[in-house]
Amino acid sequence: MYTQALNQRDAAPAATPEDAAALARFQARIDADERIEPNDWMPAAYRRTLVRQISQHAHSEIIGMQPEGNWITRAPSLRRKAALLAKVQDEGGHGLYLYAAAETLGVSREELSAQLLSGAAKYSSIFNYPTLSWADIGAIGWLVDGAAIMNQIPLCRCSYGPYARAMIRVCKEESFHQRQGYELMLALSRGTAEQKAMAQDALNRWWWPCLMMFGPPDSESQHSDQSMRWGIKRFSNDALRQKFVDATVPQGHFLGLSFPDPALRYDAEAGHWRFGAIDWAEFRRVLAGDGPCNRQRLETRRRAEAEGAWVREAALAHAAKRRARAATPPLAAE
Amino acid sequence: MTTITLAEPPRVLHALRLADTTLVLGHRLSEWTGQAPMLEEELALANMGLDLIGQARALYTHAAALDGQGRTEDDLAYFRDAPQYRNLLLAEQPNGDFAQTMLRQFLYAAFALPFWNAMAASADAVLAAIAAKAEKEMAYHQRHSAAWVVRLGDGTAESHARLRAALDALWPFTGEMFEVDEAERGLIAQGIAIDPAALRPAWEASIARVFAEATLPLPAAGRWMQSGGHHGRHGEHLGHLLAVMQSLPRAYPDARW
């Protein structure tokens, strides 16, 4: 999910002048739809953009474990409990996979993790909203993972090989999660009046933040052009957002739920669902740190990191002891 | 649906004991989500939790079939109170720190691996099939948790101290695994259950081997052991675990999820 990074300005200092011929060869490879691999030459800004995007994606997976993890111990059936635990485990796996893809660009997982913990790195704004009822688990699967898939399917053809290959696997799993989430919503919307109310409330709360997941409108997204030229981004924010709305609105109606948007209407001529104005002030505020759960999410991550320090130290100390013992055969063996 | 209390003829009771132990331990592991000391362990803890919850589902389904009242796995998991739970006390012990969780997993897995290995020959074909799958899973749990017991025991002074504290806390709950009561004696005679007391030498050998590598002293023999989980006499922790786990189905008893 979670390519909001593309909408941030590349803040690194101006790169040293690069060989114009090398740049031209690089662009020609991208234009020929070739994959760039870790040992290939690449412009410094391309590398930085990818590190930022892939690590933000990884951080989003890791932080995203929290809102869903919030309901694992309260899942209302054993089948749902196993499915949710497996899903959250998948998110952790995606994080691991994506950190590994970022490492091929010359940064370590520790550095990236430190950036997340210090607040320097961003993650998707969507995970700063709370999961308040069991229906939120369905809504996240259906809507958040649905939005993620819209963003990520094009990334399977991203110009950077390790990222593109990671996304193929990630997308398969996300697509499964999305269907699982929808099936959960279906069970609720076909259930008791209380369950249906739960489902409606979840849709009301998650709908607008999900539309924000695609990032600011094209008119304000200044960095898309370069990312498109580099084959990192394939479709504009607004195009993906519209695609998501078009796919999702009929699904919601099938559930018998309504969308919290009085302006939502079908434009038969264009074949699109038209939606109301997104509150971009909220988006910017949450991204800047003032969402319902921003502090809580980071605090939880920092605490887990701090409380696990002694475990990681012990593992390193033990490995060092083993190496030392292997290097020094016991006297009895001589 | 309100709170249920099952009639517990020996076969139902036996299946419930196994189901409750695996569910409660699996639930405990799932409580780690998002809190693990490293991402790899996040995945490993979830893996082990999923294995145990999977075992529990098959065992509850079997218990419900033996009970013959048309109940489901979820009825048994979500609508029995703590005094009706038949799990080992070891399983319900809180996660504590990573040392306590991994040691708890090791103490259980070192028992469960030979247990399911023997149960694969059960005269109850369903239990035998569950055992064949569980045995493979527990081999991984034992390997993984033993590796951590060794790392933590023979790691830093802090990790060693934490592991010793965990051992002190958990050891009194290990004796219960080998207890046999009248209900199970009959099943052992029929070849449906196995005699857990017979597994003690294998369990002690695993413990001795791993503790030696972990530079962890073996607790003195003959220490007083806690007991009662198999009969519904639990510690204070289980009630809280169930209060959380059962909250939704209890609040909306007519709902299907």
C-alpha cells in the first residue's frame, strides 16, 4: 500500500553532477521497460526516491499490524481469529520482504527502523485511525487493502526489479485479504441489526480516510512526473482514486450499506461514480502527526523496540560466543 | 446461547483438555502481535499461535461430535466459563517477557512433541489424524523455542537472569502435564489416550539437554507442583483471558460472525 511517499519532496542535497550519457542510457532502459537491478548504475535521486517509497511502504505494513492486531484477542469465532492472526502475520511478512528490497539499495533495516521510531519517516496516514469495533477489521480488509491493491498492482511493473518482484507476492496476499474483509462485511450486513449497524459505522469512519490513501489531488502532487518518467509510478493519484471508487461503490451497495457522501452519484455518460470534496486539511493534519492515533502507534512501536533490546543483545552475545568457541577448539580435542 | 456446561464423559473430557490447552496457549501467543523483539519473531510467534489455534479447532470439533448435542467449536470455546475450562495451568500463564514466553513454549513443546507422536497411534482415528499433524508442528515449536532458551541462557547476564526468573515462575506448572486421573485411565486401557507419565523420561532428557547448553541449572527434584487445570481449578489469569476472548459472542449471543 501506501505510496504517499511519492508526494513528498526529495529533500536530499543536490546530487553531484551525473554523467549525462549514463543518465540517458538509464532512461533508455526504463523506456524500453527493462528492470533495473541492485548492481546496475542508477541516478542518486532514483535510489533515494525508491528507498523512501519502499521503506515507507514497509513501515506502513509494520504500523498497520497495530490497528488490526487490536482485535486478534477478541475475534468472535475461532475461524476469524485464525484468519486475522494469519493476516496480520502476512503484513509483518510484507514488512520484512520490503525492508529486504530496500536493503538492496544500500540502506540497512536498522537505519530504516530508526527513521520510523524517530518520526523522521512517514507511513500511510490510514493507520492513524482507530479500530473501534469488530466491523473495522472487515472494513480495513475490504477498503484499506482494496485501496492498497489499486496502488500496488501497477507497482508489480515498477522499473526497480526487487520492488516489482516483492509487489507480485504482496499483491496476491492483499487480494486475498481484501476478499476476506469483504466476506466479513457480508456476514455482518446479513446479520443482526446490531451487526449491520456496526458495519455501517465502520464504513462511515473508514471511507474518507481510504480515499485519502491515494495521496493529494494531481493538481498538488508535484513529484509524480519524475516518478512516472522513472517507471516507479504508472497512474496518477486521481486516476487510481477514481478506479477505487468505481470498483468499491457497487460492492458497498451490494452489502446494503450507504456511503457517507451525499454528493456520491453515478455519472452514466462518463461511466464513473462522482464523489464529494475530500477534506485535504484533515489529510495534511494526520500526515503531519495530528491524527487520532499517531502518538499511540509510534509509542507502541518504540516500546516494543525498547523492550526487545535485551533479547537482540542476548542473541548477538550468544552468536559471538559460538563463533569464539568454534575458533578455539577445546583442549581435550587436541 | 448462554453459558454452557457440558456433560463430560471421559472421551469428551479428554478432547476438551487437549482443545483448551492448545487454544489458551495459542491465544497467549497471539497476544504478542506487534510487540515482538524483532520482526522475525513476530512471524514465528504468530506461526506457533496459528498452529495451536488450528489444533484447538480440530479438537473442539471432535469434542462437539463426541458430545453429540449439535454444538460447534465456537460454542465450546466461547460459551464455557473458566471453571469449565480444562487446560493445563502452564498454558494460561501470562506471557511475561520474551524469556518467559519462550520457556513456557519450550516446556510445553518438549512434552507435546512426544505426546502427539504417541497419540498418532490412538484407537480414535480422528485424534490420530490430529496428532499426526500436530506432531510435525510441535517439532518446529520445540526447535524454535529450544534455540531461544539456549540463546537467552547463554547470552548476556541480563538474559540469563530473566530466563532463570522465568524458570522459577513456570517450573511448578510442569508436573501437571504427567498427571493421569480415573477418567483417562480407562481411555488409556482402550488405546484412545496415551499414558503421559510414560513421556516423562523423554521430556526430562530434552530439558536436561537444552538446559545444559543454555547453562541453566535444572530445578531440584521433588519441588512442589501446582495442579488443577484439568479439573477446572485455575489461577487468576484465565478469567481475564476468557473475558477478553469471549467478549463479543457473549455480548451478541444471537449473532453469527
